[in-house]
Amino acid sequence: MRRFLAFLGIFTLLSGVAVSCRDDESTNTPDVPKVMLDNATGIYSSIDDAKGLFKIELSGEDIDFHLQFISDHVADADLLNAEMTAETYKVADLANKYTLTPDSYWTKEGVTSGIVTGTLSVQRSDGNYTIKGTLKDAKDVAYEIDFTGVIDIQPQYEVEYAKQNGWYWGDDPYNFPNIGEYMSYFVQGQTNNYGELTGDGYYINISFFNEMAPKAWEAQIPNQTYTASTEYKVGTFKIASQADIDSGAPYYAFASFQHVNQEKGINKEVFITGGTVQVKEMGENQEVRFNLELQDGTRHVGKYTGFVRQGDEYTVSSLLSDRDITDLTHGYLEYRGQSPIAGKTNKRWNMYLLSENVSTMPEYYWSPSGTGNLLRVTLYTSSTQSTDIPVGTYPIGEEVAGNAGVGQGYEVGLDFGTWFFELSSDEHENYAPIKTGTVEVSKNGTIYTVSLKGVDDRDNDITATYSGELTFVDHGYGTKLPKKENTPKKVNTKNQLYDWKKNSRNMKF
């Protein structure tokens, strides 16, 4: 029994020493510091048909990790949406899938440390990545990584464009009503004043289609992903159909790409035939990323970052502020006869109201001259009216009896409906189509009182008043007017708008 008790005492003493030693060991081993990382970017490039390289940079307050993951290959069509496979990645130099290459490293306080061992778990959920694990360098310094957030993984770009020019054209009421066209040039290289390539470089001509801009003069290409289409659809860019290409359509009429390198003998101009374009908000600017399929079977991947200009070619009004017209002194009441539109029975009328120093010639298509203001108000009455207009309030709207006509047309000379014109020495200094509002007409004997409260297509308030006689002019259908070749000199206009399909290469950059 004594021997047993002595042995038990010795065993207890040794066990206590062993526990004490383990406690000392634990106390002396430093904990691996945990690094919370809050920012990430990524670049993808293909290795082969099965593998791709994801260079991911994770940044913290005082340390950055530059990690190179070998993961699954990303299809060419998906390069703008590259995603790294959720897996466990181990540091290895075998270039196998789901490994971290030895080229991975971290930087801290200006010192770079290569990563030699470690494992990271990569998970993906709802567009966010979660990356966790421990990495160690050759000096046995280790860090525990913890990151959750979005990683913007971009492809390697062939070109980063430096210049952009663009125009907002609004809709085409015949081909694509209520769908806005946002046309743009993107250029890297030598250009003219319009933003077109004139020497070596790259050039993209493209029109995006989306919802109409609420204010055309503030238009921006809406931020989203656009796909190629031969039809006019929201969320697309217009490409030529094979029939368009076969018929010899000009490159500028559809999405097209140009690359010139005189030293290498490259002078390529081709249609864009497919692909995707991403337009993203980038602070106060925008970033446009291209993954384009080209007519010759090649692919172009590029991007532009900066201010994306969209010059307003949709708004017709040249006015930059409200206008109150109070100097109208004389006028005409023109009877135009029954509407020529099938199914409509209303009669059409125009009132021409002019300043003292402005005159017009009813017999020569109302050609104006002088300096001052001219207001044309279109009215619609019932089919029984042919010698005078009824008094009352005429809302500006569609062509039905009792309404005033909406100002329509794209420029002076191609205008109809209710318009305001300002002349200076026989030239149109300013002009504006009236889009909404009311016209009030009253009459006392031979004296008409006309009051306009309208809004043009730039949201300017345009008001006008007139009181006086109106000279009646009968231009009902069937009335013969002089031939146009006998018409006096046409009034010159400033700031003429363009038909881009004919003049897109003549617009200033």
C-alpha cells in the first residue's frame, strides 16, 4: 500500500508539471491577428479553356492583400460578369484549379511579403463574396483574413477609351415612339473636332435605346446592361441585320467599330454584330464597358470612364428662359378648311399675331420679315365653322374640335401647330413649339382678344396677349397658292437641327 501511495504521489506531481509546461507553451504562442477587409477589386484573364486567373485585391486599414486565384474559366460572352467559383483555395505552385498561386502577397507599411502557405474559403451569396482563412509568409508571419462584400471583377481590356461624344435624339414617332435614342462615339487616338477617328486608334459608334429622358437637355445614358438588337427596344443597342449589311448600309447608321494602325497595316472598319455593354455610375461620371462581337468574327473588350456627354438634339425650342409677349399689334385669321386626316371632320384655323415691325405675306406661305415677335396659334373647330372661330378656351392638345394645336415639327420651315418665333433682321433668332397650355379667345364686335398660356418643349412658360382686329384669309383646301419657286427668299434660320442619318459626321465635338 505504501508503494502504491508513493507511486500515486509521483504521478500526480509529474502530471502537474506537464500541465504547467503546456500552459507556459500556450502563453508563449502568439495569436494570429485577424484582419477585417472592407474593399475589393478584381481582374479576370483566361488561362485555358478550363481555367481562369482571378487577381483579387482586398484592402484594409493598413494592409492590402494581392491574391491570385486559379478558378473556372469564364466564357467570352460573360466577361463583363466574371464570377469566381465558390470553393476552398490552397496556396500551391501546381497551377491547378482552386489554388492560390505563389505570386500572391500582402503589403503592409510599404513592405511586401510573399504568401507561401494558407487556405482561403470563398463563398458567394446575393452578389456578395465572403472570403475567410489564414495566410502565412516565409517568416512565419500569419494573418487571418475576413472579407464580405461586392467584388467588381473586370476583364483585361484591349482598349481604355479616352474621348467620348454623344447626342440625345429622343424618339422617332414612326419607327420607335416613346423610346429614346442615346447616340455616342468612343475614341482612343487621333480625332477631329467631332470626335471621329482621323489617324491611328480605336473608335466605337453606338446608339443605346431606353426610356425617354424626363428633360432632354439633361439627358444621360441610363445606367444598366444593354444587349444587341436589330429592333428598337428599351435596354438595347441597335445593330445591323444581315439584310442591312448585304444591302450596303453605311457603318455610321448602326453600331460599328474601327481600328487603325498604319505601322502594322491595320485599317479595319466593321459592324458590331452582338455582345453586351454595361453603363455604370462612377461617382459624378459614368463608366461604359464593352464586350462586343464584331462582323469579322473577332471580339473587342474595352471601356471608357469619364463624363458621358449627351448633347440635346431632341428639344426644338431655342429659348433658355420664360417669355412674356406683350407687343403684338396686328394679326390674321386663316381658314384652312377640313382636316385632311382620314376620319376627322373638324376644321383647321391659324391665327398669326405679329409685332409692329414684323410683317408676313399670306399669299406666299406666310413668309415673315422684319424684327420682333410672331405667334402662330392653330385652332380646331367643328365642321360647321368656316367664316369665324367660336369664342372660348381652347386646350392645347390632339386634333379635335375645341382644341388648339400642339406645336410640332423639328425645325423652322418644318413646323406646324402652335409656335412662337422671334425675328431679327428677317432671320429667326429664337423659336419654340408650344406643347401644352390653353388659348382663350373672346370677341367684341370686330375686336378679338387672345390670351396664350403655354409651355414649350424646354419647360419654358410662354405667355402672350393680343387685342385687335384679325384680317380674314381664306386658304381652305382647294384654294390655289403661288408655286413655291415663285415664293420670295426664304428666311434664314440659325442653329438648324440635323437629321443624324445624313449629317452625323458633321456634328461638333
